[in-house]
Amino acid sequence: MECAFRPPGPSPSERIRRPSTLRDAVKTEEVAIAVPEGHQLILGQAHFIKTVEDLYEALVTSMPGIRFGVAFCEASGKALVRSDATDDKLGAMAKDLAVRIGAGHSFVVVLDGAFPINVLNRIKSVDEVTQVFCATSNPVTVLVADSGKGRGILGVIDGVSPKGVESDKDAEERRAFLRKIGYKR
């Protein structure tokens, strides 16, 4: 039995077989981010113009005296990079990174004197936040797709590849380190 309704355009099998020369190619780009010593980076995606204000409130109420900058790339309307900060230098860093990444609805948070573990659940609880790509002090490579109309984050490469498997001695060192910095008793 044949379906009476057929949507306009090529069928699914025709789309699959369609030569790539007939469509605009999506270009990919690697955006390298070297997180400055003593700083932390959180990169995510959200979906609304009030993201900057909501992230600011989530961060500033998460711990007293927190220093940060936040920037958000709009994906429609004026398509501006919106930003706010408790520290002008961190605000400028967040704006610079957001501009370099240039992906619609992405946000960047740069922390100084705080760690992602202190704020990440607060950030994830902001209604318009849809995902967090990374929260790190490592060098990051952001994989960005560019359609010519807009840009989106495909994913991130956070730090380096594993160099081996943890030994008993490595596990002891990890446990001691966590206790030294106060995250375990």
C-alpha cells in the first residue's frame, strides 16, 4: 500500500544517496583554548537571552567572594555576545573566548579562586542551560562546525590522552591529594 502523502523534496533514500557536491559543505574548525594558570573554564550551551543574568546569579550566590566572567553567544535577533562579571579581567577573557568560539547559544565561564566542583550543579540547574561540554583547567580544543549561517559546538578535547592505568601507588597518591586539599576526610 502506497502512502498518499509525500512531503516535498527528495525521499529519505534520495537524500542519503545525494552527492555531497550538491549541498553546502559544513566546515569544521578547532578552537584552541589555553586556560591561564590558576583559572578554570566552563563551556556549555543554553538557549535564552536571560542566560547571562541567570548564570551570574547562580555563580555569585554559590560562594562568597567568587570571581568570574561569563559570556553568552546569542543565536538570533541581534546575535550579540552578552556578558557580565565580578572581575573586569575575567569578563574580558570570557568575552574573548566566546567570540573566538562563536557558536550560537554557547556560554563561557572563567573562574579564578574557585573550582567547577563549587559551582557546576548550580550552573546545570539554571533552567535554560541545556548541557555542559567541559569544566576544566586543562588546555581545551573546541570542535566547531560552521554551516556558513551559524556555528555549533560538536564537542571538546579536554587535556591529553591517558598515559597508562592507575597503579596501587597512583591510587594512594590520589587519595592523599584529595585529603590534602580538603575534598575527602
